[in-house]
Amino acid sequence: MDLLPPCPHLPSADPRLSAVSIRAVGHDRGEAFYRIALACGQALWQKGLPAQAILMLNRAFSGDLRGEEPCLVEFPPPYAALRWILEHRREEDFIGNPRRHFQHLATRMSGPRPEVRSWRAWACWAIACAVNPEDPADDKQIAEDGIVEPNLDSITEALRRLGWSGEVGVWKEALRS
């Protein structure tokens, strides 16, 4: 199988990695989890599976990290990787509607640390909106559930309050790129 060029914002990866590979770290959601989620994202990207790669980035964002870990220095929160994948995917590779995906993720968050993970999903939503402004929101969910799409200032404040050290700057740089 011919692999796509790697995403420069993700670690190199064994092409045999898949979403199932993340199970190798067990219940740990620390540095090992973060690194394997990013590596799986890279492997899936290179196989021409951008939607699955984005799901692995979602998993990386759920890492239980304090913000000062070496893995975050080496591989900052994967906002730039998300943008790169959205901008470099091939037309023939399924990606769905990332705006709608992140809207749903942000508004239906469960599990550990749901508040920060929801705001990270909104941050990714903002990147998806910037890259593909023609992608429609889920207006039905917005109307039925009374969803208010946050502005950039709200996302910034939430990430500053809840996120990892330096996360706001990493996100804003990816948003501007």
C-alpha cells in the first residue's frame, strides 16, 4: 500500500497502527496514551483515512495530562495537526462534515473531564469552520437543543482556565494559519 506523506505535526508512526492499537496502554490516559493516540492518527492519515485520523486526535485531547509533560513540549496539543489534515486531505478520502462532528462532540461530551474536553471540541470546531466555512452546522440540533455556538473569546477564556499550559497559544496559531 502506498502511504501518504506524513503530517508534519504528528510523530512518525508504524503503518500497522490502527485505532485498536491504543488499547496497548490499558487504562492509563497519561503520556503514553497521548503519544499512541497521535501516532495512530499519523498512521491512519498516511493510509488515507483522514476521518479516522481526526478521531484519534480527539482521543489525544482526552489525555489526562497536567500540561507540563515532555510529550506536550515535543508534540503540542494537535490543533495544527487537525488543520493540516483538513487542508491536505484528498477529495476521494472520506472526512464527513468536521464542523458538525465537533459541534456534536462539544455538546454531547461525557466521561472524565467533560468541560475541558467540550471546550477543546469547540476549539476544533472553530478550526473546521475556518478551513471549510461552507460546511453547514447541524441547525436542527441547534434549534432543538438551544445550542449557542461560542465565539472565539469564549473558547479562549475556557481553554485558558481549563486547558494545558500554553494551549491557547497553540490553538490560536493553528486557527490563524
